[in-house]
Amino acid sequence: MPNYDIKIEVSTDYLIDQSTPEASRFVFAYHVKIINEGKSKAQLISRHWIITDGNDKVQEVKGSGVIGLQPQIESGSHFEYSSGAVLDTQVGVMQGSYQMLGEDGEQFDVEIPIFKLAVPNMVH
């Protein structure tokens, strides 16, 4: 019987050199580590992101895999990647889920906990 236990860790960076605050364009990088703490391997099939800026404008992003890949994550291993988001405000949040395929053919979702995108030294 397969055992799935996938953990998600996220860190973020504000990309000042790609942002144009006077045009309300704030660019952020996010770095994701997907850790397989279960006993069975699993493959990341697709993603679903919900991105909300400081004006409560919501963007939804759905797609196959991440950064053009559908990585197979072995038990006890991890997969890391970086991507980005552009907001109209200095602060926002992201959350979502990954759709995974277990080695037994079972599909399951892994929740991506909410995390903040914020220009450094912003108080919210």
C-alpha cells in the first residue's frame, strides 16, 4: 500500500531590478522545495495557483507540471524550482495546490500553504 507524505516549503524575493513601482509593477520570485517524506514515489502532474494582490485582484494559474517539467520525486528525495509572479501592488499572497500521481496510479492533491509576496520593509 503506497504511502504519500509530500511537504512544501516556499521562500520569496522581491526583484527590484525587474520592478517598476511608478508603473505599479512589482516582480517577485518564489522558490519552492517539494519534499517527499512518504514511502512511495510520486510525480507532479499539474499546478493550480491563486495569486491575490493588495487590491484583492485575483489571478488563477493552472497548467501542466512546473517550469516545463513533470518531476518524479522519489521517497526521501526532493525537487526544487524557482518561478515568478508580477503584482500591481507592493504586497500580495499566493496559495494553491499540486496535482500528483502516485506510483499506484492514484491521483492526489498537495496543498501549497499561503505565503506572502511583499516589497521589503512594507508594513501590512
